[in-house]
Amino acid sequence: MASKGILEFIVFALVFILFVAHQKIRILDGCRDSIRKRGRYIGPNLDCKNTCRNTDMPCVCRILTPIDEVSISARKRLAYC
């Protein structure tokens, strides 16, 4: 019985991680021009705005890695988080 509960938890955790990772990719792709480190700030385009509205931004911001931070401006990203 306990192993069934552990297995269910693992499956749920994997599905959740995949869902959040997909949202992260959508934000990084859809808002690339607005959050990149180089250059001046460019306001979000319609695709970026729609993606942000349909995304759990605090959750996505928590899973950004140091590698992501190399190309993403924290200052520009704060407008979305």
C-alpha cells in the first residue's frame, strides 16, 4: 500500500515538473526580446503578454537556473515575476 502512494506521488511530481518546465520554455521563447540582458529594454510583444497571462510566473521564476541568468536580465524579468 505504501509503495502505491509513493509511486503516485512520484508520478504527480514528474507531471508537475514537466508542466512548469514547459511554461519556462514558453516564457524564454516568447519574451526573449524583452528579457535579454543585452540592449535596452523593449516592451513585451502581444505573444509575450499572452504567455505571461497564461503562466504561473512565480513558479517559473523559481526554477530559472544560473545558466538562464546568463542571458536573462533580472531587472527586466522582475517586471513579469
